Amino acid sequence: MRTTLSPVPSRKCQQPSESTEAKLSARTPSVEQNVRPPVRERGTRQKSAIRTLIEKSRNPLLPTEILEGAQQAVAGLGMATIYRNLKALVEAGEVRAVELPGEPTRFESAHLGHHHHFQCRVCEKVFDVQSCPGNLAALAPQGFIVERHELTLYGQCRACAALVAVV
């Protein structure tokens, strides 16, 4: 059986009327309208509270410690806000991440200059050590070039050592 296809009647395309074009352009944003303004740095109360807490701290802080301290200034602050602002502060060079082997990241002011850390094995707090043994290049194998160093001392802080001495 043979099927023949009959041609579809052609329709003339209608040009949109001026009123149709006006309606479409009112609903469709132009290229200029789609371009967002450049993102500018916002100085939020949350970020300010976090920055101030870190600047005033005498030792590197865990995100949970930052949350507890910053909630004193800004009620209802959440952990996601802490992490988002810490990321922004690190990227801006205002805060530095302190990485200790096997430990969660702590944060401190990036304005402290060169220093080292002491971690208490009892309470697990980390403290700043302001002195530095100096040039450690002599410790490197012959022919190696030392570019920087990080030194962490481990033991008991004053408060924990006093508790151990009493027991």
C-alpha cells in the first residue's frame, strides 16, 4: 500500500506588531539589566565580631571557640556564618590558619608576625610562643635550602601542670 503525503498548507508568518514587541521587551531584561554590579566587600556585624575576637585573642582559636565568643556580640550567629567569614578573612589576609598535625584548624590574626606555637597535651589548647631559635638552615641536610620553618612545642600549659602537680 502506498501512502501519499499531502502538503501542509503554508501559513504566512506574521510580523509582531509594535505593541507585541513592547510587551516582550518589558518582560525580557536587556543585556544591561542582566549585568550585576561588581560585588563589594561588606562589613557585617558578624565579620566585625569575628575579626575583633581573633585580634584580641592571645592564642589561636578553634571555630567553635570563635562561635562562642562572637555570639556574645551577635546573638543567633551560626557555624556556617563563622566558616564563611573565616574563609573571607583568610582570603583578605587578615586572619591566618594554624595547621597542627592531627588537629582541627585554628585561626589567629595575620598581623602577629613570625612566631611559633605550644600545644598543651592535657587541655589541647594552643598558645603563641614569641621567641624563635632563629636560622635553622644548619639542621637541613647538606645542599638543601630552608625557605621557612614552623615549630610547635608540646607539653603541659601552666594551668594543667599545676593541676597535675596537685594530684
